[in-house]
Amino acid sequence: MEEKIKRTLLFTLGILAVIVADIWIIEGMYLLLENLFPSIETIHSNIIYSGIATVEVLFFGGIYQKLYCGRGKTGSPQLANPISSLVVAFGAGGMALIWLILASDYLYEIPLIAKSLEIMNGAFDEMDSGLYLWSFLNVCLIGPMAEELMFRGLILNFLRKIWNRPWFFIGLSGILFGIWHGIFVQSVYTSLIGMVLGVVYYKTGKLRWPILIHVINNFLSTLPPVLQYDGVYLAIDDLSLLLILPTLYLLFQEEIQKKRIREKDRKEPSSDL
């Protein structure tokens, strides 16, 4: 029991250290940029956070490479491929879309939801403004890499050391991922997406696949100007909803197949020779 308590405390401190380090990187980089560029307020936020995310990738990537890279399971071939990543990216977006429709169309009367939607829409408008290159780097490329290294690469693995139960370390790392986003409506669907990414990482043992899914998912909501038309967004929404069930099947097909085998074994009469 004492050993388990010590291990829990140790890895809890590890999680806190990762979060504090991330805050330190963000605040430290911002202060550095303020000293280098006194008029930093005139620099678009996507440029600033692209630079910060790059430092996060290098910092957390170094820790992950040292502690966990190459030590995961061999991986599920059904999930460890680009086509599955594309399907899961759309399907995860469809799950998020259901919550956003519920929040914006049916729960808008709740003050917390209304205020959260207002803040979230303002933040998205800010990210979408300015040169698209910086939006792409921050939202679609470097940002997802930094977040996956932090939450799946480090925090999920820390939690796994505390208690090696998938529902625990996948669920809690997903919830922490959602809370980290800081806006209630966004935190709900990012928690769900974080759990999906956690399942992919757990079953493939490779961080490249949740990173790819995260990149695709963010790209679908941050399209280049040439694709920003209602018809394109409507097609993405429809396809995302259609791919929810295939996504769930890809994520849990091993469990589904095992259940089918157990049911088949129960139905088949045993032969006494």
C-alpha cells in the first residue's frame, strides 16, 4: 500500500510538473518576446503561439523521447494507418459537432453556455484572422504536435504508471486535455476528442497516429480561404456525422470481435469425446 501511495504521489507530481512547465514555457516565451519586441501587442497571436508551440514540441518531445518513445505496445494495424486516421478525425469531429449543436441550439438559455459560446466564437474569429499560414502552423500543425506530446505522450503515460486501467488513464488524460482549453463548451468536446486520441495512442503504441488525427481534425475546422464556403463546411459536417459509427467500430473493434467470439462459444454445444 505504501509503495502504491508513493508511486501515485510521484507521478502526480510528474503530471503537475508537465503542466507547470507548459505554463512556464508560455509565460517565459511571452516575456522574452516582450523584451525583444516592445510592440508585441501588434503581432498576431498565431505568430506568437506558433513560436511558443515550437518550444513546447522541442521540450516535451525531448522528455517523451527519453522516457517513453518506443516502449509502447506493437500496435493495432486497423488503427495504425492513414485511412483509419482520416476516418477517426472526421468521426471525432462529428461527436464534437453533436455537442456544439446541442449547446448552441438547445442549451443557449443557460448563462454559462451562452457566455462560453460567445468567448469561444471570439477566440476562433481571432485565430482565423490574419495570414492563413500562421493559423495553419499554430492551429493545424505545431499546436497539435505540442498538445499530443504533452497530454498523450507524457500525462497519459504518467497516469498509466499510477493505475494501469485504460478507462482511468485514457479518461482522465482526456478530461485534463479538455480543462486545459479553458472554455467550458470547448472543454466538453475537447475532453471527448482527447479520450478518442488516448484510445488511438493506447492501441497503436505510436504517438504519430493521434498527432495525425489531431492535425486533420483541426484542419477541417481551420480551412484555407479558398475552401471557406458554406457548402464545404456543410459537406464536412455531414461526413463527420456519418463517420461516427465507423470511428467507434475502429476504436473498439478488438473488443467487439472478442465479444462475438465469446457469444459464439456460448452458443456452440460442447462435444464430449
